[in-house]
Amino acid sequence: QVQLVESGGGSVQAGGSLRLSCAASTRTLRPLVMAWFRQAPGKEREFVAAHSWSTGTTYYANYADSAKGRFTISRDGAKNTVYLQMTSLKPEDTAVYYCAARAGIYSSSWYEYDNWGRGTQVTVSS
């Protein structure tokens, strides 16, 4: 019911920055929570950040780096797009980054989302 398309991934040197975009095609964004997850090779999928369109609230993983503001989620209502601004990137940030959406309340659990983009690759070299 919700089509999601990620873009903005690529290769970057450690310490660099990238901004990922997730464009949504849906009847209305207001009921949705949209989130970013990432999955590195051989690792489980993990929550990064989320945004509620109805309240404007943002949520971040309880990571030390996230608390320092390395990753920031934002939106552009005119473009039906959510962004993930990533700074001070590290090799351990290398992963496929997925945009996901669900109706209703916030969740940090990937299995509670039923709308997914195909992912965009982020590679951080040392």
C-alpha cells in the first residue's frame, strides 16, 4: 500500500557524510511512522531512527554515537520524503540502509514494519 524508494547511498571515506532519502507514495502520510534500519553483512537488522508524520516526533537508537548527533532524521512534506543525514561516518556504518513504514505508533522493531524499500548501500572505507 505504501511504496518506498531509497536513494543517496554510495561510497565515502571514513569521517565523511552522506544524506539518504526515502520517497513515499501513499494516500496520506499523516498516519505513518517512517524509520531507517540498517543491515551489515552477516549481522542482524538494526534500528537507526524514526519519524512520526502526525506528531513530528523523531526517535533515535540508544547508541552513544546517535546521542552525539551523528545521524539526524528529517522530512520534507512537499516531497513526501524522509532523510537520514549521516556525519562522521565510520567503517562499521557500512551496511544496506532500508526505509520502512508502518501505520500507527512508533516501533524500533523491524518485524513490526510491513512496508519496505529495497535498500541503498552505504560503504565507508578506512
